[in-house]
Amino acid sequence: MTALFDPRDPAVRTDPYPIYRRLRETDPVHWSHFGYWVLSRHADVDAVLRAPGVSSEFYRNEVWAERRGGLDSPLVSSVRRWMLMLDGPAHRRIRGVISKVFTRGAVERLQPRVAAEANRLLDAMGEGEIDLIDSLALPLPVTVTCELLGLPTDNRVQCRQWTEQISRVIDPSITPDDVAEMNRAETEFRSYVAGELDRRRSASQDDILSLLVHADVDGVRLTDEEIIANVLFLFVAGHETTVNLVGNGMLALLRHPAQLELLRSNPALIPGAIDEITRFDAPVQIVSRLLDEEVVLDDAVLPAGAKVMLLFGAAGRDPSRYAEPESLDVTRTGIKTLAFSGGPHYCLGAALGKMESAVVLGELLGRYSKIELTGDELVWRPNVSFRGLERLPLRLFR
Ligand code: HEM
């Protein structure tokens, strides 16, 4: 029997949208024989994100934890302290501390630094044939995230290698070999960050590491385990997503040249275009939830105890929410993108990620009179939760 949705199917990585359409049209509240529900309509995805009694604590599911090395493995010991994987007061305790860094004013203050770094990378990139991912889309958010956290930028390549492996923890298609590598990467990252924490204890700096070391929540300090786990998570959250937003966005514009020209002639449209791009080709395609209580949808009831997979990419192209959802329209209004999630786990870095992406697209369109896609075959990264290109080969003309 062919599954209606199989995360291991290579087509889910290369072009999931026909699969999503079939799901929405034939079985929008789909029970998968893999043991979870799969939701593809905008209203249903939105409803589950906001419903009470919905949990992100996957490590509580024995099968989930065992598949990743067990509850006490380095990987799961870290992941079960990530704010992303916590519910209720335990989640609010960490989110409350970290949210101080992501105020609107703080993001605005970072803008000139982001623009300067983007311009430095663009100067180095020059013109002719380049790989946008390697030259700009990846190094920019890696550097910005390192600086925000307070991790030395000299070691950013190594940090990126560790966290790239670890980021697959939420990927439903991981293999035992991946898990062994992820556990090794976690152990190495942990000892690296522990050294940085010791330095912050003796001399505080203006960075997230110092904020976390000195944070006091109702008279209780965060433990080293909590701090290291959340530094790791923030490193992943800060760049794995932004690289995909820039790469998927540029690709979408190259495939819709009239839209690209519209942005070139009217850069004021770029911030709105970023929302449209996240609707059109979401950087995070899938998040999952465990239901502690039943959730009542318009035409179905999901039982307590169920595991639910929410397809953001499918929700973004739901025709009952968006007119002509398969078209990219940078002037579209009324977008309620779910690409940054919703409810208690709404992305804390959404404004920062959008700002970084807007800076990159704006600078690219401003600098180059013509941008062409080169090469025939696009290679997508081996991660179905995070949708992004391995490489985006371009030819740039001034
Ligand atoms: C630019 C593209 C980005 C996208 C598409 C994105 C997407 C998401 C999504 C979907 C979630 C929630 C997952 C869930 O509900 O289970 C999330 C959470 C989060 N993101 Fe982002 N993100 C982006 C950039 C960033 C950046 C730049 C940062 C920080 C430097 C960041 C920090 C966070 C944090 C801290 C959370 C956890 C919130 C919580 O659990 O309460 N994100 N992000």
C-alpha cells in the first residue's frame, strides 16, 4: 500500500506541494499507518497550535526518545531542556528570560550590523558564478547568531557542523547512523559551550550567554545543563531557518521573474514579500505535537494521546485561506503565515529572521542588474522538517 504521506519519500524533499494538495483534497485529517495524524488545512494547523492541552514534550514519548538514543543519551538529555520542547511553566521560565533579547527595538538596533556583514560577504562574493547558500545565505545568519549568543565567530564553521547534525533531531526520517552522529556532535558542542560559560562567570559581556548565566527566575538560577541546551537550540533556531528563507526566497523569485522585477523596482515591497515567501515555501515545513487532551476540529475530533504532524507548507497553500495559493504574489495582503508557528511557541526570532532575509534580498536586487539560476538539478537538504537547498548556483551580473 502506498502511504498518502511518507516523510521518507524523496519527493517530500524535492517538491512536497503535489503531495500536500492530494492530502488536502482527499484526506485533510489523515490517519497515517506510521501512527500519527497528518493535518494539511490552514484552519486545522492553526487550531492545534493554539489549542489547550497540546504538548511539545516529545521526549515523553518512549518510542521518540528511544529512536534518538534514549532519555539519558547526550542528545535527548539536551533536547528535553530546549524551550521548544517544554510546556507550561517550565517553558515560560526559559522563554521569559530569552525573550528579553528579541524585542522590536533590539532587532532594529541589530539592523546596521546585519547590513554591514551582508555587504562584507557580498563584496567578497563579487560577480559571475557563485553559490548563494555558501557565500551569503548561510554565513550571514551563522555570524549573526554567534554574535548574539556571544560564541566566538572564529569557531563558527565548527559550531555550524555540530548543530547541523543535531538539528535533525525533529526530523521524522532520521536513521540510527544519524542518531550516533547527533549524539557525538552534542557532546562536543556541550564541552565547547561549557568553556565559554566559565569565561562569562568571571567577566560578563553584552550577549545571551551572559544573560543566561546571570538570569534569576523568581530567585532560582538556570542550571548549566539548561543554559547549554538552550544555547544549542538558539544556535540551530537562529540560522538553520534563516538560510532556508533566503535560499527558498531567491529561488521562488527566480522562478517568478515578474515578481523579482517588481521588488527590484519597488524595494519597499520587500518586507511584505518575505511573508509571502514563507507562505509559498516555508523554511520549516513540519512541526509535531502530542495531545494531552482531545482537540475538536471543524469536522473531526483528534483523541487525547494522539501524535499530530502539522504541515506548514500545506497550510500555506490552502485555497480556502488564500486565493490562487500556488502563485507567488509579492503584493499579496492579508497573509497570516504559520511559518513561524503560533500559540505559546511562536518563533521568538521571527522579526530578526525576516529582517536578515529582507537585508539580503534587498542588497542582492540592488547590486546586480541580472541574476540567473545555473545548473539543472537542485539538491535539497536531507531534512524534511527544515526545507532548504544544499546549494543555489547563480550567475550574477552587475
Ligand atoms: C527566519 C526564519 C525563521 C523561521 C521560519 C522560524 C521558524 C520557527 C518555528 C516554526 C518555530 C516554532 C516551532 C514549534 O512551534 O514547534 C520557531 C521557534 C523558535 N524560533 Fe524561529 N524561525 C526563524 C528564525 C529564528 C531566528 C533568527 C531565531 C533566533 C535567533 C529564532 C528563534 C526561535 C526560538 C527561540 C523559538 C522557540 C520559541 C518557543 O519554544 O517558545 N528563530 N521558529
